[in-house]
Amino acid sequence: MSTSQDCGPSMSQNFAEALIQFLRANRNLPDAVPEGVDARHFREIAEVANSLSKARTPMIGGFAAFAKSMDEQIAAAPEIPGHEKLLIELAGYSPLGARLMTRQIHHWGELQAAEINEGRRVRTIVDEIARTKGRSALVISRRAKRFRDECSSLEAQDLIDGAVRKAGLSLTATEFSQLIALACERDETACRDLARMAEQLAPHLPEKRGRPISADTCTHIFLQRHLESWGVNRAYTYSEKDGDNDFMDQVTQATRLAVNNPRFSPLHATRLRKGNLLPPLMPIRDSAATMSRGSAARPNRRKRGL
């Protein structure tokens, strides 16, 4: 049964302050916390739960236990070196808040890299299908099989769904899946329709040019954007002093520690940001789930048929 220790200072102060920082910083939840609300309100809730738990109320006791468990899980999670310290020093985060936000930034970076690389793959294959217009069912079916085998992730389906809407086609995801399946079987009508449709979808898919982008680069971009949202603008610094040519700025050094890559270069990230080559923020499917995990979430690239 919960006691007064279940909802002590660690939960009522550390977790409350970390939660308010995370909610204010998470761009996916812009209206989650009104401007007049601060960590004091969360502490007050915690204190009420603490006092009521003494009365052995099961529901309140469960809430206190959950909050204490969240506090302990986040605090016990492995540190992501570099980035957590940077958020504490430059953005004024509490240690627990920095741990929460660092994991969210890494999650965003991994998802962004997966979506960009998948987008280029989808566009490449759709272009190949479009070029088969007027050719035999055998040729088109081979391209359809490649699409089926290489573009069956959630990211790929989202890209196709978006292109279908932008192209103004009256087609559902299920119908597109059926079209691909029939084309793989060399159905002549399906092959002809698929080639025509690919020609219409291609302009609404991401550009296929450019080298693959790493999760490290996308994570660095999101870190910089997040710091800028706090009014912290830091450009990379390259030093040629004493023959030790390297990037010496604080943010690059923090990312090198965080991603365990001592040769990470910020140049690609900077070019992408200056050229506005990345969307301001990708659609995040499960950012809330990240809060309950002890480590950075990996991209959700589960396979499902198209």
C-alpha cells in the first residue's frame, strides 16, 4: 500500500519540473500546457496525492505509485552523454528534464532519417514503374515486385497515401495494395493502370537526389533547432590551430559523445538546415510513448502490405 514515501520530494519536485519542461518543449504538444501553468501545479497535484495516499485510497495510491515509478525509470535510464549535459548548461534543464528531452530529440532524428531515406527509395522505384508505361506486363510486374519487396514499411505507405491525396486520385491504400498485388501477378489491366498511376504520383513524392542521411545528422539538426527555440544559437567552429584541424564547438562535441562518433561532422547538417531541405518537423506517431521508455526509441519501421 502506498505511504507518504511513495510520493516524496523526488516525484513531487524532480518529475513535476521535468514534465513541465518536456511538455513546453515538445512541438507536438503546443497547447498541452497553458502559459499560466508551471511546475508548481504539478507539485500541488503530487502533494494532494501524497496526503490522500495516507488514507489508503487505492486509486490515489495507484497514481502516486505510477508517478514514482516514472520518476525512478527515467532517473535510472542510461545517460546519453553530451546532449543531456548540453541541455542543462545551455537551456537550463533539470537533469531529469534533460534526460526526457534528449531521448525525444534522438527519437525525432531517427524517425526523420528513416523517412528521408525511405522517401528516396519509394521515389526511385515509382519513377522506374512510370518509365514502363506502354511496355509489357512482364516488365511492369518486375518493377511492381520490387516495390512490394522494398517499400512495405509504414513510412512508405504514408508517402504513397500523401501522394495519392496530392494527385487528387480516388484511391484508397487498400486499393493500391491490391493493384500492386495484381501487377505482380502480371495482370495486364493492373500493370497498365499501375504504370499510369505511377506517372501521376511521382511528382508528389520526395526528391530522390542526394546521399543517404544518417540518424546522427538528423539528431544534430533537431538538437540545434531545439536550442534555437530556447534562444541559443550556436554555429560550428573549425580550428586549424597547431595542425589539429577539427570542429571544436560545444554542440558538435556534444553530438560526438551522444552518438559515439568522434569524427562526426556538422557540415551536412548545416547545409540541410541552411537550404531548408528538411521539413520543420516530421509527423511523430508515438512521441508520448517515448516518455515511458528508458532508452531512445527506434524508428517504427514495421512491415505492412501496400
